[in-house]
Amino acid sequence: MIVRVGEFQAAPGQAEALYQFLLSLAPYIQGSNGCLSYQVLRKEGEVNEFAVIERWDSVEHHQLSVKGFPPEQMQAAMPLFDAAPKGTYYRE
């Protein structure tokens, strides 16, 4: 099992919209082959910063899920981001 930790920075005035977008991904991600869990967190004291914790059977399962996500939906969400998302894989 791997854990994917993603970090997200909202554009000014877009914190709630970005949060809702990240939450809206849950059905797609949780329905992806190999996904064990998906959680969206708000950073304490930083309204524009979020983390997403995902647990997967493997890095490959996560990458296949990302490749399968509709690109037009991701393009539509790009104005919500102040910086490119960051992500790292961890093992328990």
C-alpha cells in the first residue's frame, strides 16, 4: 500500500471553490481501481491551503486514475489554483 499526499494552494478568493472541487473528486477517486481511501483536509490557520490524503494499492493504480480523469474537468478547475499542486508518495 502507498499513501499519496497532495498539497493545494487556492487562488485569492477561491478557497471555498477549490475545497468543493477537491471534495467533488471523491466519487471518481474512490471508485477507481486500487483506491483504498480519499480525504480532503484544510490547513489549520491557512484558509487557502489544503491537503488530500489518498491510500492506494500501488503507485500504478494512482497514476492510472489520474490518467483516466476527464481533462476538460481539470481544465475548468485550473483558475481555482494559485500554484501547481504538489504530491508525494509515502509507504506505511
